[in-house]
Amino acid sequence: MEKKTALNEKSVIEKVFQVNQRAEELVQPDQIIKEILQRIIDNNPYGFILRPELKEKTGGLLHGRSMANMDCLGRGIQNRFLVGNTTAYPVESVVQFLKDKISVPA
């Protein structure tokens, strides 16, 4: 009977060790944010994003109408320019804007 208890204790210790290892392997929020921002850069090879495409190109993090309102208030993405009648933003400026807006709760 004691051997069975010892095996159970040993298996519990092994399980706890495995759980701790998995917890260490979990991705940190900062790393997730970096990966998301890198995907935005990688998925926009032309170097700019048109305002109507912001929602699609940023995975829903930004919306074109919201950015238009923020631009009017002077709080939008920096370095915007016009392509015809359409506002465009440099990808680097979009990424910097998101870095400034994203926060990780403690």
C-alpha cells in the first residue's frame, strides 16, 4: 500500500513539474503584441495602408471611420498622406500608433 502512495506522490510531483514547465513556455503578452505588429508590417509590403482598409489590415484593431475622426481632432496616425481622394498611412506610423495605444494589464 505504501508503494502505491509513493507512486501517487511521485506522479503528482511530476505533474506539477510539467505544469511549471508549460507555464514557463507560455507566450508573454509583450511577445504577442510584437508578433501582431510584425504581422501588420509583413502583410503590407507596399509600405502604406489606405484608411478604408485599416480594419482589414490591422485585424480589426483600427477602423477607418474612427481614424478619420481622430485625424480631425489632431490625435490620429502621424504622417498621413493622400492617394487621390483617399487618406493613406505609412505602415511604420500605424505600428507606432498601435504601440502607443496598446497596454498590457498588470
